[in-house]
Amino acid sequence: MTEHRKLYIETYGCQMNVNDTEVIFSILARHGYARTESMDEADVIMANTCSVRDNAEQRIWGRLEVFNQQRLTRPDVVIGILGCMAERLKDKLLETRKVDIVAGPDAYRRLPEMLAAVRPDSPQIDVALSRDETYADISPVRIDRNGVSAFISIMRGCNNVCSYCVVPYTRGVERSRDPRTIVREACEVFSQGYKEVTLLGQNVDSYCWKEEGQADVSFADLLERVAAISPELRVRFATSNPQDISDAVLETMARHENICKHIHLPVQSGSNRILEKMRRRYTREWYLERVARIRELMPDCGLTTDVIAGFCSETEEDHRQTLSLFEEVGFDTAFMFQYSERPGTIAARKYPDDVDPATKTRRLNEIIALQNRKSLESYRADIGKRFKVLVEGPSKKNPDELCGRASNNKMCVFPQRPTLVGGSSGCGEREGTLRGMLPATGTVTDPLKPGDYVEVEVTGCTSATLLAKLV
Ligand code: SAM
Ligand code: SF4
């Protein structure tokens, strides 16, 4: 009997993994598993893992040791490794005898069955990849804390096979999800009070739903449908691929105020020679043209990127090309990585990992230094501008202030709204303390709460936050 067993899951890696964890909680909730945030009280301890870089995997090996310490006092505790690392290292994980469950990204529906079958010397494994699993019918149990912003996976897998990337091997072929189930899920979260959905896929621009006798539904069509749910529901998406991002998508974004003006457009390198070797199917010139088009259609659009330093055979000249592209584009922020060889990828099979670690680190540091300067420039350029911000909750650094994102995805920090506006009580209390006592000249307003929209004016910044006042 599995009733009321407590389930603890740690999630590593991308937003898609966070959403997968939500799907897993939903599947297991139906079988009597209740979520806990404390490993110490959990009957089942799992990690939903990432294999994109070696250090992500090293971290999981470390966590596996920590999970196993629980067995010293509670030998019945069940331990599972889920997701990309389960897919990639199946046998190696089982050999450790430290895991009971190894489940790949397409095996989550079988988790209840696998959990029921676990015995001390009978670990359960399912790493089969599917051509059609999208978990479309499952309403994920939201694990975010703010109740404002929800992730919705619109597709799974990837057909691109960039030479450095393990994702196609761990998450399988690309599958798009029925748009009706996506719209239904977005409506559901909106009716629960969420004000923002982020549509997720490894390459959202290649989203395509085909159905006999019907016109194909493209990503631009899907965006249009989700945006139409309500002007009060913001729509974001990630990740776009420079080779596929179309004018139709950009025009749809430009047309709808509630589709946020932010594009995460990973460039990976500024050198055409390296891009070709990475099997990215665009050139530097193509990338710059897409950026120009984005800015032509949406001059205030936020732009962020991913980059890899020290890919196989990268020369100083290739690296300078990356620096010059960063200089030219001026991203708001970037996720910057050193190349990490992943076994089984095309690069691992064909190209020596020949940029020495010190050079990789130095190049990465040069990109980071340049990007920090460009981030500050980009954030400073917003001083004096007004933005509509979706309140997420108290600011992390100062709980007396609030934070929320502008459409361009920049985080804004601003004060709470005074709850008494425009009058004095005449009895010495400070503004904001008089809920329920309406003076003749003042108006009582509600304090801002997560999910409210508010207009702010930017008065200052750091390289990662806009500091603002209410207007
Ligand atoms: N699908 C997205 C795309 O095409 O850009 C991103 C997928 S990947 C999970 C996220 C980022 O990890 C990539 O954009 C890339 O910069 C980085 N990455 C992937 N493989 C890597 C590797 N072997 N070494 C270092 N960084 C890597
Ligand atoms: Fe990996 Fe390339 Fe697919 Fe992104 S598009 S997941 S980098 S193979």
C-alpha cells in the first residue's frame, strides 16, 4: 500500500526539468504520494537530474551520497535518479547499489508501478525514450513559491544534434504537444490566479502540431492562441533558436502587449568556423540580422543569450569574434559556460577537446567581464523609463520592498505602495498605517501583492536589477 508516502524531489538543470518535476508530483499524487520539502521525513528521495555539463553530473553523485546517509537510520527509504543523468548513466548508477529507481524523461508515468515493485535487491529501471510522450493530459502540481508564474512545456526532445550537446541523446526526438491541451493548461493556471506562463521547449520555434484535415499549428499560431486567453495573462517562452526564429513569431510578439518583449537567443559562439563545427545552422551574419529584425519590430525587446568558451579547436581569433559579437549586440545578460565534453556527442566522437582548461577559464572570464560591462550599460539605459511590472513578492535583499519583472525580463525592485494616499489623518500616524480609518482627504488603497500589475519608473540600477519608484 503506497498511501500517504512522503516524496522529496531535488531538481537540477533547466526550467524544463522544473516542469518535469511538477509532472512527476502530479503523477505520484494520484497514487498517494504527498510532497515534502524535508528529506528527513521522506519515504522516497529523488533527484531530477541534468547532464548538460560534467559539473552538473558531479553534483548529483555528491547528492547520492547524502541521500544514502538517510539509509543509515531508515533502511527502507527509496532513492531514485530521474531525468537526463538516469538516461545517460543507467547501468553505472545501478552498479553503485545506491539507487532503487532509475527513470529517464519519458518514463515518469511508470513511476507508481516502479515504486511499488522496488525491493531491497530489485532496483527498477526504465530509460526507454518515446516518440510521442508529451504528458499532455497531466496537470502539473506547481512547485513555484510565488503563485504568479507557471511553466508549461509545449514540446519535448530535440532534433537538432548540435555537436557539443547531450540533450538529443537524453531527451529523445522532438515532439510537439497538442495545442488544445496547452491552451487548456494556461487557462487552468490563469483561473488559479497565475498571471504569467512561460512556454518551454528546447527549440520553441520548431513547434508544429499536425493533424489530418487541419492546417498545421506553428509556434506563432500557438503564441497567438495563448495570448488571446486574457490581456491580464503574460506570455513568455524559451528557448528560441537563431536558425528558426521567424518573422511570424516576431510579428505576433509585436502585436500582443501581453507577449513579453524578451527573447533568449543562444548564440554559442561569434565565430562562423566554430558555429559550423558546433553544427549550429546559422552564421554570425544571420544571427546579427535576426537581432536587427527583433530590434526593428520591438525596439525595447530584452535580449539574452548562452555562450560556450573553449569549444574544440577554438583559436584566439575565434574567441575575439565571440567578444566582438557580444560587444556589438549588447545582451542584457548571458549564461556563459566553458565547454564540457559530453561522452557520446558528435564533438566527443570527432573532435579533440584541445583547448586547455586554463585557456577555457581565461576566455570565459574575458566574456564574463565584457558581459558585466554590457549588462550595466543595458540596465543603465532603462533609467528614467516607465515599465509595467508584474509583482512577484518581497525583494530577496530587502523584504520591505517588492520585486517583479518588466516585460523585457529585467527584475525591478520598488517600494510597497502606501496604503493611505493623498491625505493626512491629522492624528500623527504615518502614511500607510491607517487601514480602516478613512480621513476626509485621503484614499485607502490595498497594499500591492504578488500577481498585481504596477507601473514603475526606473531611478537607478545594478548590472542585474532595476531600482524603481511607483508612479
Ligand atoms: N536548446 C537550447 C539551445 O539550443 O540553445 C539550450 C539547451 S542547453 C540545455 C543550455 C545551454 O547549455 C546551451 O545553450 C549551451 O550554451 C550550454 N551547453 C550545452 N552543452 C554544453 C556543453 N557540452 N558544454 C558547455 N555548455 C553546454
Ligand atoms: Fe542541444 Fe542544440 Fe537541441 Fe539546444 S538545439 S538542446 S543546444 S542539440
